[in-house]
Amino acid sequence: MTLLEIGFMRPERLWALLIVPVLLLVYIAWTLARRSKASHDASSLQILFPKRKSWKRHVAVLTAIASLASLTVAWATPNGFVDVPKERATVMLVVDVSLSMEATDVAPSRLQAAQEAAKEFIHELPSAFNVCLISFAAVPTMLVPPTTDRGQVESAIDSLQLAQSTNIGDAIYAALDATSLIPPDPKDKNDPAPVAVVLISDGESNTGRPSRQAAQASRDLQIPIFTIAYGTPNGYIVDSGRKNSVPVNKEELRVISQLSGGKAYSADSLTQLREVYSGISRSVGYVKQKQEITEQFVGYAVGFGVIALLGTMSLAARWP
């Protein structure tokens, strides 16, 4: 949350913040005057405030002023946009299991790393979210229909098996068809929850219906597709003793996300993949909601106040 996102219920009280630059100017003036006087009478001042402790005095004063500023902001009753979990939504997790996912350019392999990150991802989503798992190679297979049972989805992720060919277009259509299996909201059966597709792949389609057409169909249903191009340009697999290059292809996935109204990501390591999934979970799992955040600034004031107190105590301490 940035300062531009913060509003105030009592903005007129912010005029009190004018005391902050005044106090800073007074302290700066006092410091300069003290230094000038020290040049004429250094011995007595060094006894009271040894030079080595001057930085502690600066910290104590500045944090005390920061504490006052934070309390003033809290007094103005700030409110801002915070992330809160959506009540309901469904994520269609679509995973490429084509043979190229066997490449070890991402340790221990593209598929194994994708499995690990996918399991972490589903547990980051709000517990009320439904998750559907679809794997695809030459044909898509729905392994788990939309459910809130994370254990069932995790077990299915562990069971993913490699197969030949890549059919991204039909995989997207399978995800769209699976929306008919989403359990209705018990509170309002006529209020469908939002749906998003998260598609991870390392290559381009070589069979099935065009992925562009599928992406457009997804847009028509207002279902965005978040694509993750996973792997490096140096990936390869060994087939019948021959090394076959399988570089990641980002272009098709970029077009899919663009046409569907989603967003395209790329990752060439497990760490990056985790970061991508974390970003997606924030995008699909949370909404910005305006809330009063007075307590947050009171907390800042207390924190600065404690630092100022410790600095003051340190200045006053006498060690044997």
C-alpha cells in the first residue's frame, strides 16, 4: 500500500504535522550551535556527550519525532486499501505433462519442480476456493474436478505422468468445460463465483485445436488465463540415446494470456516459479478493500517510541 492509496476521515488534523519540520529545524539549529560552541569549550561538552555517542542522540531524537508524526497520522483516522481474501472463486490449474517437461535444466526436472511449486500454490489460496486440476499432453485429462479438498488435489499433482505431444488448445477448452462442475454457492445458487485458469507449460502446441481460438473463448466467458512459460533455452531430453533440444517457447503462452485478458509469466528456476505462483495467488485470491488502518500507525508510533527510549537510556547509561 502506497501513501497515494491512503485516505483520512479527519484530514484537517494533518495540519498538526507542520510541527515535524519545525522540530527538525530546531534540532538542526541546536546541533549546529552546539558544534560551534564545542570548538570553544570542547572539554565540558565531551564529558556530557562523548563524540562517540552523537549518533545515538541523533537516532533518539529522530525516532521520537517519527513517533510523533505517526501518532498525528493516526489521530487523523487513516484508511487505506488492504488485501482481503475473496469469499469464493475457482482456480483451474492446467499442467503440461509432455515429454519435454522431463528436461533437467530446472532441477530436479521441469515436471518435478512444477509439482512442488503447484502444491505450495494451492495452499496459498484462500481455503474457500475451489481448485480443479487438469493435465495435458496429446489430450487433456481432468484429474480432480473443482473442490476445496487440498489433499485430493495434492495427491493428484504427485501422480502426474509424462506423455507425448502438446495440446494447449484442448487443455484450455477442458478447463472451460470443467466450470460446469463448480459447486454452487449454498448462500446464493444464482451467483456464480469468478474463475481463473493458471496454465503452466514449456512448449508450443503440436496437435489439437488452436490455442488462440481457445483463449478467445475463455475471454468470451470472462475467464482470464494466467500462463507460466517454464524452463530455459538450454533444456533438452534424451530420447533413444539422442539429445533433443527442448527450449521453452514463451510466445504462444504470451498470446494466450493477452487474448484471454490474463497475464503472462515466465520462470527458469524453482525459486522464480514459486514467486510467480505467489503473485498469481494474490491476483486471483484477494481483493482490495478499504479499511481503517489507525492501529497500523499507532503501531509505528510505538515502535519508533521504543527505539527513541532505548537511545535515550543508552545515552544516560554509565558503564564501569
